[in-house]
Amino acid sequence: MSNNINLNKNPDSSISISKMDLIIPFSPDVPCDNNGQRMWWAFLASSMVTFFGGLFIILLWRTLKYLWTVCCHCNIKHKEAQKVNNPMNSQADGPPKNPNDKDDAPASEVGWMTSVKDWAGVMISAQTLTGRVLVVLVFALSIGALGIYFIDSSDPIESCQNFYKDFTLQIDMAFNVFFLLYFGLRFIAANDKLWFWLEVNSVVDFFTVPPVFVSVYLNRSWLGLRFLRALRLIQFSEILQFLNILKTSNSIKLVNLCSIFISTWLTAAGFIHLVENSGDPWENFQNSQPLSYWECVYLLMVTMSTVGYGDVYARTTLGRLFMVFFILGGLAMFASYVPEIIELIGNRKKYGGSYSAVNGRKHIVVCGHITLESVSNFLKDFLHKDRDDVNVEIVFLHNISPNLELEALFKRHFTQVEFYQGSVLNPHDLARVKIESADACLILANKYCADPDAEDASNIMRVISIKNYHPKIRIITQMLQYHNKAHLLNIPSWNWKEGDDAICLAELKAGFIAQSCLAQGLSTMLANLFSMRSYIKIEEDTWQKYYLEGVANEMYTEYLSSAFVGLSFPTVCELCYVKLKLLLIAVEYKSEQRESSILINPGNHVKMQEGTLGFFIASDAKEVKRAFFYCKACHDDITDPKRIKKCGCKRTKMSVYKRMKLACCFDCGRSERDCSCMSGSVHSNMDSLQRAFPLSSVSVHDCSTSLRAFEDEHPSTLSPKKKQRNGGMRNSPNCSPKMMRHDPLLIPGNEQIENMDANVKRYDSTGMFHWCPSKDIEKVILTRSEASMTVLSGHVVVCIFGDVTSALVGLRNLVMPLRASNFHYHELKPIVFVGSLDYLRREWETLHNFPKVSILPGTPLSRADLRAVNINLCDMCVILSANQNNIDDASLQDKECILATLNIKSMQFDDSIGVLQANSQGFTPPGMDRSSPDNSPVHGLVRQASITTGSNIPIITELVNDSNVQFLDQDDDDDPDTELYLTQPFACGTAFAISVLDSLMSATYFNDNILTLIRTLVTGGATPELEGLLAEENALRGGYSTPQTLANRDRCRVAQLALYDGPFADLGDGGCYGDLFCKALKTYNMLCFGIYRLRDAHLSSSSQCTKRYVITNPPYEFELVPTDLIFCLMQFDHNAGQSRASLSHSSHSSHSSSKKSSSVHSIPATNRQNRSSKAREARDKQK
């Protein structure tokens, strides 16, 4: 070798050995060929011999097998022919053989081969854990071998290597031994050996495994075709699918494209690296050029992209020939794969991640109808500043990516809002938003859809999907149609006891409008109470100032202090209003059976219990805390309610029972029955105290400690999530809160006998509504002349637009509150529907069991029809439309209702005819003449004696689009961009939009009792039991009067109190609202909660406008005017059914008041006067 080197150094010397012999480096340590001859052909020959030798053997085996099969087939045919020709010979040979016997010999052999083949197939498949591990291991080792190739590519193509000293060669040898074993398994498991031999993975093994063994034998290394290991990258997507990493089609396709592109790129670069560093064989390898592998990678990229800088190019003929064909395929691949890869990456969902829960922070999932309007309305109410700190993260899930406006809204609330693209019908998407750990799931509905039933069906399917994934999740969903609520009862995991609620917009909308028929403006007041509104201060003495002061009030719940225990509800209500500046309207009552119900303005018989939950009207959640912190010893002499804070004296003022109970719970953390801190005598004393006060529970002086002790004693059936949501307080009853349910009332004997007629069904089976046998629609239809002769007065006119194709609005929900059983029959207002008979026929199935209902076929746009029903004498005119959602233009959705409203307001009436009709006792139904001196000062609606223009007719119009409210009043100055609650028609109670009900979603989430209270107030007493009955029969069922059903009549109703006459006339002229509040509460158990005042009452002008507006919860010192109407909750009066004696004719003393209530409540007569006097003394002391 040294001689060759010296000859190379001497240019004049003749070179007898080719230059190719000098590029093989070797040293004396490596036993290599001393002549330096290349041995690349030996490596390549090993691969070729293996490939073609195996291919020859397979083809030879197939040929022999085919010939054997043909010969055997011919032999069998020959024997059969002999049997046919010589049947006697065949019988003489012996008995016939069973055809199955010939297979007995090779059966075991076939079974053995099959079992081995099946075992090999299982080993290389991904069906078992062993197979998956083996497949992943082979892929990982292939990538490892490719990495070794990248390392060795920096060395010469062929070099002398010592196997025992070269670490990379040893590792590569180990890898290839494993590949050889895996090749054997694949060969055994292959069904078609020939196709297996020609597979890409098999070809890779042929040209990579044998050269390794040759290199060990020859003590030299050839880089050769080891770059073919890059073709294993094509299986990368399969490996990721085996590992359950790739699940979507887009991700699988993206990985497939990338792996094919990269593997082709790296393989082609390896070939160029080989031929360019080796040279052409026919050129004696003299035209080689030194190129690193990564330079070849660069060359292939600029070639595929058709850039071709020219700084690196192929010099060898083999390299250039390869580049010619590679450009054809590589350019096509680059032009097709790269754009598709970019498209897949660009189309990846921007909101396709997963939610990461934050420790200590709850989250809710909001889905359904996600738009800019619905989301902004929801967030504005949910994240309102008047609520306590809302430590809840809102996760929106929708299958359509948000537009730019909605995306900007999410970014403005990024600290509390996240959006993910997906569908609740997909369990994978539910897992992404962590629905199993969510505090609740809220489903929004599209209130403006053309097909309400289809929208409800979609939301019901969402509920089914969510409940199927996680049955314990609390769901609050919006429903458009009342009859679709029944389908939710079919879901096994739907449980209203655990907080599941369905907010039926049609039911509540109709209920709000119905209550406005009884007390105009009530719909506005209730809508403002459960909506979070910020206080807007106005200095000017205008009607907006007083209206906005009331708008700032909301409804809250808080536990009452132990200082109220034992006091009657009217006493507590008066104390809260006078002392704490809070309006208490209802409490959560726990019966002896531990069932809870919501009592709205109960009478003197209800005494406050420990831990009673109160429902308050206040402007801030912090103000309501006063009822929880109030202590008579510490706060009795405080005049400023803001100074009522938590005091430390409550623990010392507890009874012995409560002190011992709490002390035990504080010491050992257990209930008094389980702990060992108290002796048996203490336990027995506590048991006796519990029997004496069965409704008492632990004092609520500290919500974080005492309530825990209370829950230890009385385990609640609430879910842990619900307790957590309510801050540890038991903020919901064990069952769905219902309307007031007293024990059977002790009605005087004569009235009880009269009401319990065994042959007459006057009420439905629940006793909540007036009922009559079903009537055919033809019997209630009035012609125009018949309606004119009927002389209707004090009735409700319902103008309805609809046809046979319109969606049903659910008129039953409008009629039910007007037929509540807490009205006497003579107090029921007649209802007249004016509209298309075809539409009303579709609604009649749900209305035929209600009394005093009539139909005038026609159109609300016809003045003749309106005059026929005496619209100028009605108590309320309701304008509805069933066609509102069939119009795409939002501004035209309310065109029918707006036209009808303006049509009525522009009508003129002859007052003389109206007065004659109103005073005609021959035509006016009995009980409808409210000018009689025997009437009560409490009116459903007090109107002026004469109406000569339609603008004075009480109207409430339903709107779909809030901005259309500007068209209802032509004399107002409302800006088109003004929010609905700030407009004059809404403040006056003459317009109602369904959008105001959006606030109920967040209100129900924070306190599910609020929804129950609202439904109790506006539906007239709908209960879950009634919903189940309607789901079964779709109609009210009549029932006989029993003490239990008659007891259901004893519930409050909303009315309006007139101040221009009656017992409160002295307070109407300059008196204080607080004095009226206390007098009405003490004397008649009436709970006042607002004023319906003339818009221009503050002006001294003689020509005042007849429009009124709502003032919610005025302060104590608010000055009254004689024209004011007072919203109040009045008790049911049994005596009014027999004698319409006025409240003004009864004695105003507490004795007579108590005497009156004795007919209502089951209080012993002997103790009634003593209790009344004690209550008076207690009130005097508090003052």
C-alpha cells in the first residue's frame, strides 16, 4: 500500500493500479484487502441473490404444486370413470369408504400448519397487546437504523471496519437480527407468499439485512442501500392509530401525506448520495463528487420545487438519469401533496382543543343556539356586577366557528369565557369540555326559529346525549313549546330534584301576559325582578327616575337569622321592610314530613323556623345579608340598616339544645346522635326538645359551620354539586318547591258542605284550576251580532293572528292563570278570542275544559269585530301572533301585532253607549258590576269610568323584535337603539318581548328556587304533578271537591289596590308608602310590593296622560298620590264566595282580622285572640 501511495505522489511514475483502489481507507489494525479493492458488488450480490433466489423458489413451489394438483385431478377423474364403467369391480374391492376418511391423514398436518400461521398472524397484528408492542418496536428500531445511517453517511461510502470495535456496526447488526426474525414471522403469516415477497417492506429488508452480515464477514462496511429504511416512515400513521393517538380522518390523512412525502424525499436523497459519492462504474468511478447526505436532501428539495439554484447538481450519469425520472414524480407529488398538507393544517379547528379545569374553580357548559345576541345577553346577566363574585368559568360548545363579532366578544371576556368547536351529540366533544366535572350544562334555544317543535326536538336530543354521557350532570334547558316539556320526562336520568330544569318560554310568556290581565304592568315588574339591571341615577324629577330606581331591584334568597324564629310571617315581613329595608315576599316552608314548599305571603299561622330560606326583593346581594346577620340584642336600636353587620353574640343567645348540639359538632365534627362528646342524658334532653319543636333546625349564625352541623343532623338529598353551588347552604328543597300546601283546611261546616257537592265537578283533579265539562267549539262561537247582543264588560279580549300552518302559541298557558282556583267563579273574567277559526280549532283541544271562554271568528284588524266584543269595556286586550317567526326580515316580524295595536288606539267610541251597557243590569253578567258599594277596593284593574278613545284601552302587545317597540307609541321619544327595559311601552306594561326571559337561565343556575317562585306567581299554580297529568292526557281532568283539593285554593294571588276610595283613601293623598305597607299587612295580610302610577302624576297639569308606569319596591318614605294603584299579594277569601262583603265594611281591628283568617287557617279558635294580641305587643316593642 505504501508503494501505491508513493507512486501516487510521483506524477511521473506510471500508475498500474486504478484510482478506485486508493479511496478505500484501511489500516494495519483492520484485516482488509491489501490491494484496496472495492467489494460493493459483494454487498449488492447478497441482496440480489436473496431476493431473486427466494422469488425463484416461490415460483418453483407454485409450479410444482400446480402440476401436482393437475395430476391428482386427472387421476381422480380416471378412477371415477372406471367406477362408472365397472360398478361390480368397485363393489368387490370392499365396502365403500367414507369420503371424509381420506382427509383423516393430512388433517393433523393441516391443523398444525394453520395454528402456526395463526400464531404468527397474531404476533404481527395490532389486535393484541403483544402484536401492538411488536409492531411499534419494529417501527422504532427501523427509525433507529435510519438514524445510524445518518451518522455513517458522514464516512466514505465503503471503508474497512472492525466489527468488534465499531459500536454503530454492532447496534446495526442487532437491529437487523431482529428485523430478520420479524421477517420470518411475516413470511409465515402471509397468505400469498409471492405478493409478500414483492412488498415494499420486504424489499427494504432484502437490501438492508443481508449486507450487514456480509460486512461482518468481510470486515468492511458499505453504506449502500441502507437509506431504504426511510420507507418505513410510510407506516407512521398506522403506528399512531395503534397507539390511539390519531382518531379523526383529517389527522390520519395529514400524517399519511407528510410521512409519504418525507420518506420519498429522504429515500431519493440517499440514492443521490450513493451514486454521486461513488461515481459511475463504467467511468471507473472517477466522476464522483463529495456530497454530504444533507446536501443531497437540499438538492432534492430545490429539484422538486422546480427552483434549481444550480449551486448543487448531479455530475454522475446515474444521478442525472435518476433526477430525470424523479422530477416527473417528485414534481407531481410536491404539487399535489404540499397544497393538501397546507390546506389540512390551515383547516384545523382553531377551537378544537380541550378544556383544562382549574382547581377551585367551577365551570359550566353552554350549548344550543350560540349567536352574538344570545351569548351577549347571557353574559351580560350572568357576569353582572350585582351578583357576588362569580367564580365560574363559562365554556361554550358549538359546531360552527364564531364569526368575528362573536370572537371579539369572547376575547373581551377571555378570563371567564372559553369557546370550543364541537357538538354535544358527540361524546368525544363532551369529553373535551369535561362535561363530567361541569357544575351544570345550559342549553339555549332559538326563540326566533320558524319551527318551534323542531327546535325543541333538537334541544331534547342534546339533553339525551348529555344525560347518556353523564347522567348526574345538572341541565337547564330552554323549551319553546309547553307540550314538548313532557318528552323530557321520558329521559330516565332527568330529575328535577337534582336541579334539572326546563324553562318553557311559551308557558312563562303566556303567564306573564295573563298576570298583566289581572294587574296591568305586572309583567314588566316581574321581568325586571329576575333580570340583573344596573342602577341608572337620574336627577330630574321625571317618571324615568322612579322607574329606574325600581328596575335596580332583583330577587334574592337568603337564610333568616335566628332572631326571627317563632315570629309569624307578617311580623317578620314588616320588620324586614321597616328595619332592614328589605322586602320579604316568600319563605321556604318545611312540613313535618320534611317536604319543602314555597309559601308566598302566608298568613299568621306560619311561624319562622330555624334556617328558613327567605325570598327578598333588594337592589344588591349584600343588602340581603342583613336578614342573615340581624340580631335583636345588637341591632334593635340601629336606625341605619347599613350598620347591620355580623355580630359575635349569637352563640351565647342560643338555646341549650342548640348550644350543646353545635358544641358537639364543633368538637368532633359529627352529629349529636353519632358523637361521643355528650352523655346520654343530653341526648335524651335534645330528643324531647326536638319533639317539642319538630320544625326547628340548627341556627344559621355562621353558614360555614352551623349549616354543616345542620346537614349532619338532617342529611339532605341534594347532590354534592348543588350544595357546592349554593356555597354550602341548602338552597333547594328535597323535592321540587311547590305552591303553598297547607294541611287540610278547617272550613266552616256550611261552606264546606256547599263546596263539596258530590255531583258537580267545579275544579280539575288537582284543585288548582276552575274546570267544566268539555264543550264543542261550535257552542262557544259567537257571530258578530251575537257578540254585540251579549254586552260584554270587564272581560279579556285576546287578538290572535294565525292560520292552519302557523305554529301553536299555547293559548292554554294564557287561560290557566285566568282560571286559577284562588278566584271565585264570579270573579273569573270572560275571555273572548278574536282570530282565525281554523287556527283556534287547533288550539281548542287544550281549552275546552275552561269556563267562560268564547270565540269570535274574524280578524283583529277589523274594527267591526273589535266593536262587537266591546273592546272599550274590556279589562285587557292581548295581542298575539303565531306568524312572527315565518318572516326573514326582523323588522317585519311584528307587523301584524303593531298594526293591530295602532288600529285599536286610533278607534273612537261613543261614551253614552258604553255607560248604558256597563250599567245595564239586565245584560251585565252577575258579579261584573264593580260600581256597586258592596265591592272590594281590590280590583283586577281599575279603569276610568268612561273610555272614548282607543288609546285609553289597556293593551299588552307581544313583540319578537325588541327594536319594534318604538312603533307602538307614536308620542314617545324612545331612541331605536334604546334597550327594551328603558322604553316607555315596556315601562308602562303595554309591551312584552320574549327576550326578557333570557335572564332566567342564569338566575335559575344561581338559584333554582327563583324559577319555581316565578312559575308559581305567573302560571296560577302549575306543578310537576300537573305537568305529568297533561303529558298523559293533554287536557285537564275534572275532580270532585275534597278537603285536600279545596285546600289548594288557599294561595295568594296578585291584585291592584286602589287608593282613591276604600280603607286606604286617607293614605292616598300625600301618605307614605311604608305606612300603607304596614297597614295592609297588619289588617288584611296584603303584601304590597309596587306602585302602578300615572306617567304625569308628578306634574300639576290638569290634562294628565292616562299612561301608567311601574315602580318596584318603593322606599318607606315614598309619597303616594290618590291615583296610584298598588301591586299586592292578597289572601284567598272563602267568604267572598257567599257574600261579596267589602273589606272596607269589615272591622279594621286585629281581632276581626284574626277572626277572618280563622276560616282560612287551621288555628284553634281559643288561642286565636291571644296570639293576635301577642303579635301586636311584639310589633309595638320592635317599633
